[in-house]
Amino acid sequence: MKVSGALTTGFLIAGIAVVGWVWMDRMRASRMSSVTAVQGRGAGLLRPDDAALVALGEKVYARACANCHGANLEGQAGWRNRRGLAPAHDESGHTWHHPDYLLVQFVRDGTVRIGGTMPAFGGTLSERDILAVLSFIKSRWPARIREAHDSINARAGGRG
Ligand code: HEC
């Protein structure tokens, strides 16, 4: 009698421990996913996985950007060695070094006002067009560059 009573108590304690452990693990998991959800929101304005937006961006790019930045995002020949030439938008360029909000500003305001040669598109492209063309550009980067750019956005304080 005594032995089986001790056994029952033992099983009970073990059962409570397992339930408690599973419960704590669940709590931890749900806290983690809410953190990543917040980071996800701060991680940027561009949506390189949105197929419709990327398709629109590809059209905008061909029409408005390719003549300078190259049909394959390769930049103007010799852009590395001479100022004023349009740089590459692929992984070899420095577009991905900038957080989303700066890229949007770049396209909207251009650099003519600050002495560069990149035209401003704020008057001819809608905000959706601008987000689309930059999302298209990001969709062409390899996964490791996209991840690096996500981190740059996160460091920019969620301003995207
Ligand atoms: C007339 C040529 C020209 C056209 C057209 C043009 N760009 Fe540019 N772009 C430039 C130049 C040149 C620079 C480098 C900055 C400078 O020298 O002023 C630049 C820089 C940029 C940058 C910053 C890149 C970096 O590495 O910092 C982005 C982003 C950009 N362009 C996006 C676009 C997009 C998107 C389009 C199309 C909507 C476009 N550009 C059309 C010439 C052009």
C-alpha cells in the first residue's frame, strides 16, 4: 500500500513536471514568434516575394531605369571607375547597402539637386511604382544578400 502510494505520488509529480515544461516551452515559443513578427514589420517596405508587385516592378525597371542601370542590373560600363555613371543594382553594386527608406528617397528625389545625375522620379512614378521597382531589384539578389539587406533594414530602426 505504502509503496504504491509513493509510486502514485511519484507519477503525479513527474506528470506535473512534464506538463509544466511543455507549457513553459509553448510560452517561450509564442513570445519568440511575437518578437519575429515585430521584427518582420520593421524589416522593410519592399516585398520581393510579392509576385504581382515584382512583375509590375520589372516593367517599370525596363521603361525607366534599364537605359542607365543596365537591362540586367549590371550598371553602366565602367561605373566603378568614374563618378556620374549609374551603378549596378545587382549584388556587385552598393544598392543593397542602403535601407529601404533611403532607396525610396533616392528614386523619388534623385541626386541632381545634390550634384549627381540620377533623375528624380517622384513626379512620374507613383509610390507603388517605386516600391515595385525596388522590390523587383531586391527579388534578383541571392538569398544571402537579401538576408544581409534585411539586417540593414532592422538596424535602421524599423523605418524600413
Ligand atoms: C539617367 C540615368 C539614370 C536613370 C534613368 C536612373 N538612374 Fe538611378 N542612378 C543614376 C546614377 C548616375 C546614380 C549614382 C548617383 C549619382 O551619381 O548621382 C544612380 C543611383 C541610383 C541608386 C542608388 C544606388 C546606390 O548604390 O547608392 C538607386 C537606388 C537608383 N539609382 C535607382 C534607380 C531606379 C529604380 C531607376 C528607375 C526608376 C533609376 N535609378 C533610373 C542614374 C540613373
